[in-house]
Amino acid sequence: MKTTPIFIILIILFSCNAQEKKQLKKSTQKYTEMTTEKFDIEKFEKNKINNECNFILEDGTTVRQTGDENNYIEYIMPPKPNLIEIYRQFYKSGKLQRHILSFPNDFLILKKEYDENGNLTEEINYDTPYKFTFEQLLELIKKEKDTIDLYDKNTSIGRSTDTTGTFWYITYKKISMRRERIKIDGITGEILERSHYPHEDN
């Protein structure tokens, strides 16, 4: 899995690589879902070093926790072949405030927001416009004549939806000093365009 810097996962909360070009409207729906999930403040305070705690679960999942005067944050990175990461932000009380699923550094999948009483106040499913799903996209990648390594730092998957349509974009390195790019219809899964552009290797 791409891990550079994997903890920027939440910077993608505010700036995604080719994420939704059209702003998704916040839902006015009233929610009944609640959460009782809490951050283990006592364990964190006992084990933290410089306001940070890192550990690995039995299944190989890497967890990074941080804390400051405002909140606690948790980054959960599962081992290969899993591709989806989890970001959770907690109120200072330890109650869950925000839960996000994302494809690292490339796009958001789901975001949920909770108030301090545990009530769900907002939910945005960023997958909704894409009838050709992420799972189907992964199958398409497997069938490509080029080997596309999803864990290579030069590989990225982006997506966008606007007045011209809904699209997936796959960018990867095939030869030195350039990057290949495939544009795919986000509804039908049809490959619309294959192109490449110069890019310095690093």
C-alpha cells in the first residue's frame, strides 16, 4: 500500500487528487444512527511518546494515534492486500466525531460526522455517482495488458464528476520519464481514453 506519507490521509479530507470537482451538497436528512464508540484515552495517555502512540494489531494492521488540546485522531492502515484506510477523529471527551474511509492519498469513499451525544449529523457517500464501482475498477486493472502495481508510489487512482460526466482515472509508470493515464467512464466502465505525459522519475 502506498504509505507516503500515509498519515496525510486526512489531508485528502480537504484536497483530494481529482476528487469531486462538483461539490456534493450536504444532506438535510435527519439521522437516527448513533455511535457509542470511544477513544481509549487512558491507554493513549499511558503509552504516548510526544503525544503520539503507534502499534500493530495481530492481523498486521498499523495504528497511529495522536492527541492535542482539541481532540484525538486515529489512523488505521490495514495490511496488504487491503487498500482502504480509516481515519477517525474524536472529541476531547473521547467520543467519536468523524469517521472516514479513503483510498490513500487519492480519494474519499465515505464520511460520517457525529455530535457530542453520539448522534449522526452528516453522512456523505462519495461512491454514489460511480455506478462502475471501485471493486469493478480493480478487476479492470487486473485485466490490463500492462502490469499496474497499486502499491507503487507512481500509481494513483483519481475520479471526478461534473457536467461532462463521471470518470475514473488511473495513472501509472510503464517506462522511465513518463506516466500512462487511462480515463474510464464512471457509469459504464468503458475505457474512454489512453494517454501519457512526461514525468520526472523520483
